[in-house]
Amino acid sequence: YPTWKRTLTRRAREAQMKRFCKAQAIQRRLEEIEVTFRELEQQGIKLEKLLRDEDGSPANQKTQWMNQLLYLVQKKNSLMSEESDLMITVQELKLEEQQWQLDQKLRCYMDREESLKTPEDRAAEQEILVQLLDVVNKRNVLIHIQEEKRLSEL
């Protein structure tokens, strides 16, 4: 292998490892969000019971419980938004990995001498190009969704 090929291979492995580590971190965060959802739900159920059962409670106590309930709803909505962002990021990572694999396949076909390529090789190369274009378009859609979401939150 020439030096440039080893360098490309090393960089590709490093990028793949980065994607893997990022995916693991996202998975951990999604699990944390799920646990937090359950905790918020339990707290919300307790507050709802207090609000329904305590007719003789002072008004300021009911107001405090309502405020706590609203805070829980806001926190849950915030977590749902974060979860949505993470799911988009997961899709993005999958598409990055798919794009990398297609790039590798395409390089193999493109490295071959043009005179040595069979019609099947040319057809496979075209198919890979089509798939690669599809992946790039899907990534573009995800980026567009993220941008729209960011703008709507502003």
C-alpha cells in the first residue's frame, strides 16, 4: 500500500470509530431520557391525585401543585424535543455509515482499469452511484428538518 492509501484507510477507521462512539453516547442519553420520562410520569400522577382528592386544601397549595404539574409538562416536552433531535442524529449517523460503505465500493470499481471493466461492473458502478445519490438526498432532508425545527423553536 502506498502511504496515501494507508492514510485514507486510517482516517476512514477513525471516522467510523467516531460515529460508533457518538452512537453509543446517543443510546445512553436516550435510555436516560426514558428513565426520566417514567419519573416525570410518576410525579405527574401523584400531583394529579393530590389535585383531584384534596378539595379542602388551601388555594395556594392547589396553585403550587398546578405550577409543579405545568413544570413537569414543560420538562417532558423539552425531553421529547431532545429525543426527537437524537433520533434524527441517529438517522444521520446511519446514513453517514451507509455513504462511507458505498464510497468504498465505488472506489473499488473506479480504481479498476476502464478497459478491464465488464458490463456487470459498469452496471454495478452505476447502481452504487444511484444509491449514493439517494443517501446524500436523505441526509439533505434530515438537515433540512433539523433546520426547520431550529427555526420554529426560535
